[in-house]
Amino acid sequence: MTLTRFGPAEIVARLAQLRFRDVFNPYTDRCATYDLPNAAEIRRANLLCTFEAALRGVDDLWIALEPGHRGARRTGLAMTDDRHLSDHAELWGLSEIKRATAGGPDTEQTASIVWDAVLRTKRRVLLWNVFPLHTHQPGVPLSNRRHTAAELTACRTLTRDVIDMVVPHRIVAIGTEAHGAMAEMGVNCVKVRHPARGGKAAFLDGIVS
């Protein structure tokens, strides 16, 4: 059976079409508080050029659960806050990476720890989330919540298509729940401790070993 692989443009277009209740889609929606007028367009472009660069080879795919409101909601890039956009651009050789926000928090704790690890490994690491959009509490856009089972199920095919597109040498699940989500999809991966709640040292030990 022939494997059908979707390209970067198709993946980004499918992401932009996803709609859920109490979910901010960074590739379509605009935050009235912090986003530039063309923020969604910038985030689509950031992800598109990243995927295109990843086609040249990915050592690791690190995958976590869902974006926080200080990370991919603002940048369009999983586990990447505004402060680490330049690190992302340098890793992938992308001069076209841009900031989509004007003001507001530019750092996220998890992103800072993850990028510390990425830079230590000196590997081509692509970051992703099993649910790639920002889930928030009802009526509180700048908050975080865990995605639902239905939301995760709706994105499983897309996640598999990302994996099939970039063909990473190794997949690393960040945290027990991300590992469980990948196992349900039949994806073999390495599990490491999530850096939140005092897990930084264990995460770094596991990820760079």
C-alpha cells in the first residue's frame, strides 16, 4: 500500500481550518490584546517555513500536549515563546521567522526549559503538540486548560501526517500523558519527564542523554 504524504502547505491549511469551542487557533484567530493585525498570517508563515526546512531532515520530534497562552498561541510554533524565536530561526536557518505580537509576556517557563535542552543537544529538533491549538477556560482567553478527548481525537490524523511528512529519526514524548496519547496512536516513542512542577532536572537528564 502506498503511503500518502501531505506537504507543509496542506498541513498548515488544515490547521487553519480547525475550529473548537473555547479554543484559540493561532493560524486563523487574532488576539485583540496582543496580536499584530496580520498575526495569524505571520504564524502560518512561521510554521510553513519551519516545516519546509524540516523536510531536509529531522533528528528528533519532541511532542507535548497542547500550547500555553504564552507560547504557540503567540508564535505559531510549539513550545516556543517570543524570546526563543531567534533560537528557532537559527536552528533551522530561517531568516523569515517573525514575531506576531506587540507587547505582552514574551517568556514561558516550559518553552525556556525546552529550548535550553534543544540547544544542548545540538540536534535538529522539531517541536510539536498532540493538540496543536491553544485551549483555554470558557470566557478567559488568556488561560490554559487540558484538551478534551474529543479534541485530541480530531487531531490524531493530522499529528500522524506531520510525523509521516518529516520522518524523524526519534520521537520523544514529553510527559506521561503525551506518551499515552502517542501510544494510543500506535506511535513508538521515548518518554521523558515533563519539566513542569519541579521536573526540570529530570527532563534535562532524560532528553539530552
